[in-house]
Amino acid sequence: MKEISALEMVGRVIARFAAISGGIALLVWITWVMLDVKNMQSGFTLP
């Protein structure tokens, strides 16, 4: 196992957090759209 710098470790944590939060946000948005479909007249609405 090679040594990694503190900066690289922080970068990996930030990247992982960004990926996870992005995935959760996408799931929430898709769920929002799916639940909102019956209330929509036409097209997609952004929350």
C-alpha cells in the first residue's frame, strides 16, 4: 500500500461526498418528478 498525502486523502473524501450527495439529489429529484407527474399538465417542472 503506497503512502498518500493528506491533500490526496482530503480530495478523495470530498470526491466521495460529492458523488454520494449528487446521487441522493438525483434520486430525490427523480422521485419528485415521478410524484409530480399526476399533477403536471405538460412537460417537466423543476423544483
